Amino acid sequence: MIIKVLGPGCQNCKTLERVTREAVAELGVEATIEKVEDYPTIVGYGVMSTPALVVDEKVVLAGRVPRTAEVRELLASA
Amino acid sequence: MSVTAALPRSRRGLGLALGGAAALWTAAYWLNGRLWDRVLHDWAGLAPEARVTETVHFFLYDSIKIALLLVGIVFVVTVLRSYMSVERTRALLGGRREGVGNVMAAGLGVVTPFCSCSAVPAFIGFVAAGVPIGVTMSFLIASPLVNEIAVGLLLSLFGWEIAAVYVGAGLGIAIVAGWVLGRLGAERWVEPFVFQTTLGGQVVDTTAGLRFDQRVQMGVEEVGTILRKIWPYLLVGIGVGALIHGWAPEDLFTTYAGPGNAFGVLVAVLVGIPLYSNAAGIMPLVEALHDKGLPMGTLLAFMMAVVALSLPELILLRRVLKLPLLAAFVAVVGTGIVAVGYLFNALLA
């Protein structure tokens, strides 16, 4: 599973990355987590509100910081 | 179906919780208005007219009042706004011409949930969807300028007329400034990579299809996030406000920015631009300065300068806008704010 955290490096983006790492650890799945900070690439995913979460090249969440449990559900169903 | 069967029960629980929270909030607000006179005068034995008493009273009463107002405003606004999104706004603006587009963009800038940290991706996204630069700028100006927290606080502290004046003036500035920037041929000063970016894949609508309890959950989380983020600004603002309230001589501010000084608004805007705070932090200051006799137009201009033009956002926008456009942006918005200040000083006097 390839997970990307999209965001220019603001506080919300850091929080989303932390929450995602927690969710991955709780699920115990194999996943690489990358940060994407480059604007053209972020918009290339169709994302206009950061932070956003991309799982296997599919945008699953954008524009808000979810709780760990919500990310766990998103990852489990992806 | 299990989902529809579960809904009424959770709805009632949710309704009870919301009703209970509203009752608690009202009680706390009521208590705050009556508690401090008793605590300071009767229990602590401080003289009611002493400067120290007035300063401490302003600080305690205002901290709690503004914190309570913030909790209420942020919660309600977040839940309401969760029905809008930047994606929907862009779809509404796509293909609009200047003029009508500027008016729509300014209005949507007020109601769309938007964090200035998303200013750059939103700018690129709008331009890639064919929204003219001037229209995009109207959106980006209105969004921080007509700040929902500022509107809510003005409404509770100064009444609906002042809040309406603020919203009207903010929309006016965003519409005119965006239109002027568009007329200046702003495309020349946009970094070329913006025009080469294409929106890939499916556009994600971030908040469509959420259940009501999820929106309430978002509101609760946003209250926590906002309070954590702004409490230092709030305390500094209230502290300075309390000092002004208790200690500043009556004529200190009126000499430099009072009704008698023709440059008052200009001074207020020039002081406001480099000040980095937010609507909540600036409000206790506005309240204290209003008590000291500063005219409302000057104060609204001061507030707009603080919230609309901030260095961190300008640095972010520098990634997509070249310096001449950035300078024009500050100049046009600044001029608009000054004009609004003088206009309302004349009208409200």
C-alpha cells in the first residue's frame, strides 16, 4: 500500500501525517508513507484543499484532518 | 434497513447533546456577566473605581466572554459551512465573466470553508478551471477579509448594524479590488507553471455526503483546533486591551487617530498591516479603543488591515504571483480599506 500525504507543510499536514502513521501502526499493514509538498503535483490529483490523503493513487480525503479511527477505516476499506 | 432504523435514535441523542450544550453555554455566558463584580468587589475587597480593579475586571470578563463567543461561533459556522466546499465554489465560478464573476466570487469567499494555507492550491485549481485571475483574487480577498469570527464577534459586541457595515464593506473591497487587478492584466504576473498545471483525475468534493453527526463532530474538532491555535493572540489582545482600558489617558489615541485627525484612518491601516493577529485577538483591542473614543470607521479599517493583509499569506502567494501583482494586491486592498474607513467615519459620525 502506498500512502501519500498531500500538503505544503503546514500544521494540518503534519497532523495528518502523524494520524496516518498511527492508523497504519494500529492496522499493522505494510505501507510506505510519502509526503508530497509540490503544488503542481498536489493540484494534479484534483486536490484544492489541503491536507489530503492519497491511497494507491486514489484521493480518499481532502481539506480536513480526520481522527485516527477514521483514517483506519479509510485504509481498511481501500 | 439498519442505517435508517439507527438514524432517529442517534438524531435524538444528538439533539439532546446539542440542546444541553446550548443550555450550558447560555448559563456560562450569563454567569460571566454577573460573577466578576461580586468576586472582585465583594470577595477580594478591591475598590470598584480603582484602575487595577477595572483592568483586572476587563481581562477576566473579556477573556471568558470572547472564549465563549468563539466556541459558539466557530461551532455553528463550521457545521453550516460543511455544506459548502472549495470544489463546489470552483464549479460555480468556472466560465464566469468578470463583473458578475467578481460579485459571486466575493460572496462565495465568505461562505466557503477555506484555510489560507490552501490559498495556493486553490489559486492554481481555479485558474486551471478557467476562472479569470481577477475573479480568483476576489475570492482570495473576501475569504480572510469577511472573516466569520470577526462578523460573529462584531454582532455580539457592537450590534447588527456594525456587523452588516463590516460585511458590506468587505464584500465591496473584494469585488472592486479583484476587478481592478483583473483590468490591470494580472495574467502577466502569474508564475507560468500555474498555466501549465492541469487538474488530474477526479475532483474530490471534500464534504459532500457527510452525515449530520459527522458535521457536528467536525464542528467540535474545529472549536478545539481554533482555540488551541489562537489562545496566545487572544490573551495578548485582551491583555493590551485591559491595559488601555484601565491606564491609557483619554486623549492618547484620539490625538493620533481620533475624529479630529484627518490622517487617523491612514495611521490605523499602516499600524494594522504589519500586526499579525487574527479577528479574535484584535477584537478586545477594538473594544477598548472604541471606549476611548476612536471612531468606528477607523477601527473597522484597523481590523480589516490586520486580518486581510498578513505577511505569512503574502509569502505563500509569492509562490504563484510575481512581485508586481503582489504589490498591486496590497496597494489595491489597502486603498480600499482606507476608503472604507473614511467613508464610514463620515457616515456613522
